[in-house]
Amino acid sequence: MPFCDDSFLLSCDAAAVLYHDVAAQQPIIDYHCHLSPRDIAEDRRFENLHAIWLDGDHYKWRAMRANGIAEERITGTASPREKFQAWAETVPHTLRNPLFHWTHLELRRHFQINGLLDETTAQGIWDEANRQLASGDLTARGILTRMQVEVVGTTDDPADSLQWHEKIARDTFTTKVVPTFRPDAAVRVHEPKRVQSWARRLSDTAGVAADTFTGLLAAIDQRHADFAAVGCRATDHGLARLPDTDCTESEAATIWHRAMAGTAATPHEAEQFALFLLLHVARLNHSRGFCLQLHLGPFRDPNPQLAATLGGDAGCDTIGDARQGPGLVRFLGTLAAENTLPRTILYNINPADNALFAALPGSFQDGTLPGKVQWGSAWWFMDQERGMRDQLNMLSDLGLLSRFVGMVTDSRSFLSYPRHEYFRRILCDLLGADIASGRLPDDPAWRRDRIVPLVEGVCAANARRYFGFNHN
């Protein structure tokens, strides 16, 4: 069978029909990613293939390190062409890794380059891709338009200016671009210098002195409102786990004031403060109709040498094994008891937690919105074929696949949108195989009225309704 052809990942006729006639026709609602709003606002034209494809892509960096590539040729002083050559040398060693599929889908969909990338083809692919990047529509906005991206949700610190989002909103750009409120920096009370620096930035942006606890909450509230004014529909929070603890306002204030004075919080105090702030933001979300996204479980910066050299988000993090259930149940239960539980999407990084994250949302639905509490798409280390199939199957077993809000890129690269194609092919293959085996009805009326709407919903329509995005 040809590699990456029209039948890629589609094992039967029913799967092919669902994909080509239904899924492939849907727009993309990319409600969680890490694209630069400035790049979109300025419609950046990328200097070369390295700038758009390798710069900032810690998935590829991690693979290159595993392949024995020196750091100089990954994130160091080597030229962009030399770094691309290092990636080309690595690609043949990614066989059966999702990077092998993503690499060739991205070359095909964006550049119409159907050949295989390795050290011998690198120069020709580099030259052809750079030729296309130099002119035409392969700019930040051009790519979003070409890939039919209807909505982009970027990830933004409350201390960040919203000027780029405001500029995009004033333009006549067909893709809706909204910020996502991510206040993770606020909870670093165990690192006083970092949190003090962040509090100064927040103070300047919000116009409220955040070095006092009252000021911090006022600044958070102000920025939450500012984000809402430019279309924000969600907050995002990354934690190793939700703490199974309590924290009063007085305790949180003491922890914050001590951090502002230079005293690091203890591990327990840091967990207490994180819980207090997260509950505060969750209540704000409920009041404004925002979704709360919880990305739980990574073990960040386990290698001190690499962390000291490269900083965060450099491909050094890994799957954590913290116990997720007690704190998560306590957190959701606290909000449910107050009737302040917002729309919530839960993401786990450890596949051992799949059943917990699939089943738990069913305990907190309240009849106000289909799938109000959701298990999110396969995330990070599970963002590959096996992980997607496992997530879709477990969700089908323990929840309602038909209400799932679907795939996100969670990426810093504008070339990552074929990941939605990858996900959609897998979704249609699962459904098509069930039709072919008799697990789902092979009935024209049911296919038209039930299965096709399910595919349309998971691909785009569910997310559009869930977040309240208007159809452009």
C-alpha cells in the first residue's frame, strides 16, 4: 500500500467515505495552541524552513537528542541550514514514531513535497520549501486560511499585553483569534525572584499594584475582564496534580506576602496557594462563561543540567506519576457544591489515568450543557495514533463520544495543522470499522442522521457550540 496516500489510516470503505465526504470538509476549531499572536497580527513571512518548522518545536528537539545529535545542532549556534540537516538525518530514525507521519504530512499538505526526508534529500527539500516560503500565501495568516482554521485560541499570560489580539480583531481576517488566560506564573511562590518579577509585570499591565494579596486578586480580576473583552473563552492551567488540601484566604495572603518579601514557600504552601488561586479563577470563569482547562501530570525539568542550560519548554519534560484522583475530586466537588463549577476540560499526560479522566466527568454533569465537563484530547506524550485510539475508545466506553469537543494542535508551529487530519482519519477509521463489523448500524438513515453528525460534531461543531464561537 502506498505511504501516506488518500487511504492513509483508513482500513475500509466506510471509513474512507466518512473521512473524505465528511471529516475532511470540516473547518478547524483550534481552541488550544501556543501560536504567537504577534506572528498572526503581523502576518509573519518566515525566513526559512527552520524558522517555521524547527524553531521552538521541542518534539523534534527531543527526537534529535535521542538520535545522538549534539545540542549545538538543535538549539545551539549552528546555522538554520545545519539544524535542518540534523533533523533530516534524524527523520529515518523516527520510523513508527508519530513524528515520521507528521513530518511527511506537513511537507505534503503545505509544500506539495511528496518525497521522503532524509540526509540525502534535505538540500532539495530545503531549497523548494524556502522558495515557496519566500512568496505566495505561506505566511502566518495564509496558512491558517489555507488550512480552513476557523478559530485559534492562543495561550497568554495575564501579564502579557493584548495589543496583538486587539490588532487582529480590528482587521478583516477571517480566522477568529482569541487569547486564553494562563496564570501559571502566579503560583511560583516557591521561587520568589521569579514571582516578584512577574508581579511587577502584572502590575504594569493591569494598572493595579500586585505586590499585596488584595492587589494580586484585583489585578487577576481586571485582566480576566480584559481578556473577556477581546474574545477570550477559556483559561488554562498546567499542574503536576491538583492538591488534595485546603487553603484559606488568610493563609494564601500570608504565603503571597512572604514570597514578595523574598521567602520561598514550602512545597505544601506552594500547593495550598496554587489551589486557592485556581479556585478563584474557576469562580471567575463560571461568572463569565469561560471554560477551565486543566493540563495535569507532567514532570517538568527532571534533568537539572538541561534545565539550567535551556530553560523550560525545551523537550526535557516527561510523564509524571502523581496520584490525580483525590485532589481532582476535591476540587471539582468544592465548586459543584457552590454551584460555581465552570465548563471544564481535563487533560492527563499519563495513560495510566485514562479511565479516571474518562469516567470522572460523568460525576459532575449538571444538565445545563451537553458535555459540560469533558475529558480532553490525547495530550502531549499520548498525541499519537495509539494514544488517540485509546482515548477515543475509552471515552466511548465511559462517556459520550458524540459530545466530545475534539482535537487541538497544542503546538507552537503554524505547520502543525495536519495533526487535525491525522486525528480525523483515526476517528473515521474507528467508526468505519465499527460499521463494517456490525458494531454500528449500516443503515443509510442512521448514517445520515446520527453518524455523520457525530463526525461533524467531534471535528468542529461541538467545540464551536461549547465555547460559544460564532460561525464566521
